[in-house]
Amino acid sequence: MSKPWSGRFSEETDEFVEEFTESISFDKELAPEDIKQNIAHVKTLFKAGVITEEERDKLIEGLESIRKELKEGKVSWKRELEDVHMNIEALLTKKLGKVGGKLHTGRSRNDQVTTDERLFLKKEIREILNLLKRLRVSLIKLAESSLDILLPAYTHLQRAQPIRLSHYFLAYREMFLKDSERFSDAYRRFDELTLGSGAVAGVDFPLDRFFTASELGFNKLTRNSMYATADRDFIAEFLFCCATAGMHLSRLSEDLILWASEEFNYVELPDKLCTGSSIMPQKKNPDVLELIRGKTGRLYGNLINLLTLLKALPMAYNRDLQEDKEPAFDSLRTLKGSLVGMIKVLEGLEVKPQSMRKNAGNFVLITDVANYLAQKGMPFREAHEVAGKIVAYLIEKGKRLEDMSLEEFKAFSELFDEGVLELLKPEKIADRRKTFGGTSKDEVLRIIETAKREEGI
């Protein structure tokens, strides 16, 4: 089959070149966007007086026919036609004859492909935003149901201070909210029509790009034809958003993997989302969470892949840019799958309050003993030292902080009185954190209600 650009060449394309340079094996995923773009372009050509009304109607009818065949799985892609754009144009020409050849008037594959990619990523970001919202709603529901469950917060993976479990779930809700904001910001930045930029220098037909943008739902136009055909920053930004969301999913996965271990025994994962061992009958492996954690590496790799691809590329379009799609497609599939997996885990998560509460006392409460002395007038650095000596004393005696008597406290400082004994309950300590964003019950309840309003639930 002859190439659309074969007029300049005297030899047939080498079979290796056809196999090495084709992109139809992966960019066929852009076919729905390409058809949508083609229809808008046909309307623009008619508006500019480049084609007749009859030609417009035939071209649109033919494209709608291909769209139907595509949905029915009846389209056969040809490798020798290189990419999705040439394949669809060839299918149209086969249906309509010579009039199909008018489709590419006033257009280059250079501005065509970036239009398809932007349309595609806009659609996919909307789906990602929906999944992120579902994930946040799951976290809010867990926060509501665990308001009175106390556990230690961890720093350096060491028990730090008592918090409400709700506060923990809401912390991840904040992270995933920021992910949505990042995707929304990216969407706003690359919501630009590139079609009408041509190969590099613009188009010499009187095409109304504002009309095309309206037809395709773009908010604005790119302002420089070279930028439009050379830019892949919008894909790099998309990949960064995917990588950051994946990192948050990985951190949550790691927490839940640890918490589901016998050593922590804080949560029980749903049986249907775990697997067993081929040799050890007792095993219940958190494979979904481990794979979410592992797949984050793919999201990072895809970002570095594209950034490396773009490094030192001369202006404007270069064939290297064909390699921008597979990282984007892979990150998209990976992130969406990971989000669905985490939603399922959270929806079936069983919390174990007793195990959490047991670890929320003892030395986890000691910071507030130091703060108690500071409130009595002792400089905090001295109070910190006194509290440290109490820890050393308890370790030596094999006792817990809650078991100390007032007399024992007074042996370390005469500033201690009956009030210190009231601090030896995790709930009391947590509720002392009344600052905005703290873990007191009233503040956590306020944040839950705010979160529900923000999510519309």
C-alpha cells in the first residue's frame, strides 16, 4: 500500500522501518478522539469555504460510520499506515473515494496528534478525579466510624503521641484531595486547542480556530504554532500527577500492610483481596496493597522516561515524540487500577480497636507529662529532662506510665499534683490537641463535617 507521503521517494519502505516506526499498535487508543477531532475539522473546513456542504456531509457521515465500526470492534488496523491518523483517513477514503483525501487539508499530523492527546487526557483526568473522590469518600466514612478509636501516631516508625484513628484517615484524605487539585490544575493548563498550527508554522487556509475549539470543548487556543507542535509538557505534568498520587497510595499501602501483620494486628484485610501461600497454609498475603506499592515504581519510571525523551530535543516536532504515548497510557492504566484496588481495600477494611488502644498508652503519653510541668512554670527543656528520667525509671522497673502513683511522680518534681493522673488516658491527651487541624474530638468532628460538605455527601 502506498504511503500518503510516497511521492518524493523512489524505493519502497524497508520492512524493518515499517515495524520499527509504526505506532498504530498503541496509538489506536486515540481513535475515538481522532474521529471527534476529524468531524470538528471537517466543519471548520466547510466554514472556511474549503469544502462544499455536500462534501462536509459525506465526510461526517463516513466518519460516523467508522466510529460505529470502532465501537463494534470491526476496524482492522494496518501497520503499513503507521498510525491511527493515517489508518482512519485510509478507511474514510476507502468508503468515500477521492473526497476522503480532503480530510487532511489544512492540517498536519503534528498538530493532529497533540489535539488527540489533549482530548484523551482531558477525558481520562475526569475519570481519575471521580476515582479520587470515591477514595476520599471511603476515607471519610472510615473516619466517621472510628471517631472514638485511639491509637499511637508514629514518627520514625516509633510510637509518638495518641491520636484518634479518624485523624489518621483524614490525613490521607487531605493528600488525595491535593492530588485532585493537581490534576485539575493540569487540566486547566493543557485545555488548549493545538489544531490549526499545522506542521510547525501555522496554516495558510482561513481556518477559524476559535470555532474548532468550541466544537471540541477546548477553553482556549495555543498562541504559537511551534510551541503547539513541540510541547509535551502537558503529558509530563500528567505523569507527575500520576506519580504523586501513586506515592500517596504507596504510603497508605505500606501502613496497611504493616497494620495487618501479626506484630501490629491493627486491621484485618478482606479475604477476597488477599492471597495465600503455595507452601505455608497460615499465610494471608496483602498482594493488592503490595502491588499498588510496587506499581508506584512504574509511575515514577514513566515520568523519568518522558522527561529524558524531551531533554535536549530541538524545536519543534521530532519523531522522538512518538514515544510520548506509551508512558502516558501505562501510567493511566496503572493509576486507575491502583485507585480501584485501594477503594476496595478500604471498603472492606476491618479495624481492631483493642490492639490500637493498647499501644496508645504508656510512653506515648509522656510528652504531655513534660508539657504539664511546663504549664506549671518549669522551662520546657527541664521538663523534657524530667520526663526522660521518668521513662528510664519505668523501663528499669518494668512498669507502665499509667501505673505510676502520685508519690512516684513527686519523687521527680514537687510540681506534680493530682492533675497529672488525669493525663494518663489517651482520650484526655488527644482532646488536649484543640488547635485548628488537631486531633481533639471536637476538631476531628468539625473536619469530618467540612469534608462531607466538600465532597457533597
